[in-house]
Amino acid sequence: MSLLPRYARLQQQLPAGSALTLLLLDGDETRLATGSGIAPPRLLSLPLGYRRTAQQHFRHQPPTAAEIELAIMTVEDALAPARAQLAPASRLYSQDGALRALAAHAGVHGSGTLWLSTAQLEFTFGRFAEVVQGRPAALEGLPTDGEFAARLLILRELSHHLCFDGIHLLPER
């Protein structure tokens, strides 16, 4: 299902006038629908797909610290213009099953809507950084492939630079 029907359905479920930003992180781009009330949402498309980022930056498994740093700079640059375009005081939502799996690695489990805070995301990124620095991945229980690293990095940077305190992860339908 495309982003607009998902956004409309979610907007109907929230209190009238709620500001929200719906995230779709796919292989080639990150798409956001953002708005409040009954007005049509603003649609943003950023060149930050998990596959694109992994292919562009990660040559090792796990990625090296230098690869992560370069990817962070690229993601930050792509996110910079998006902040001013978001609905003020919006909450971040996604219906992405891969982000729910990422949340499980952060200790967030369940079948309904999940809340993954920026603090939990940051802690998980710190654990991944330890693996990048040489800690055995098995001790952290984290995947080491480039696509997981890219999802984690993009969501972390998006949360920080677009000033979200976390993400509501909706069940897939």
C-alpha cells in the first residue's frame, strides 16, 4: 500500500488535528508524509534507502568505523532540508516490519503498536558501534549486515536531526 492511504487511515485514528509524520524506509529512498488535520500531507522523498546506503558505503561486514562515519555524513546532509518541511510538533510513525525487527534488537517487543524511543535507538546504535570496534557480534545479538546497519543508522539520524523523541511502530496490515 502506498504512503498516502496509510497516512489517511492513521490520521483518522488519531485525535482531530494531530500532527504526524509517517515514515516509509525502503531500499532506495526514505519517504515521509507529514501534516495535521484534514489538509493533504506534504510528501518528502529523500535519497536514503537502506539498500542504497549499504551499497554506497559498506564494504565490510560489519561495516568499519570509517564507513559508518561517512554514511552518517551522507545521511545528515540528506536530512538537513527535511526538518523545515515537517509538520510542527509531529509524532513519527511507521508500519515497517523491518523496523519492528530492529526494535526487537532494542528490547522492544509486542504485537500491537510499539514505542521505540530515541534513547533506546541510541543505546542500540552504541551496541552496534561496539561491534564495529571489534566486540563479537554474538555478545550483542545484533545482525552485522549492511542493510541492518543502514536501517539503524538512518532511523537514528532521522530521529536526532528531525527532532523526534522516538517512533510509533504500527502493526503491519
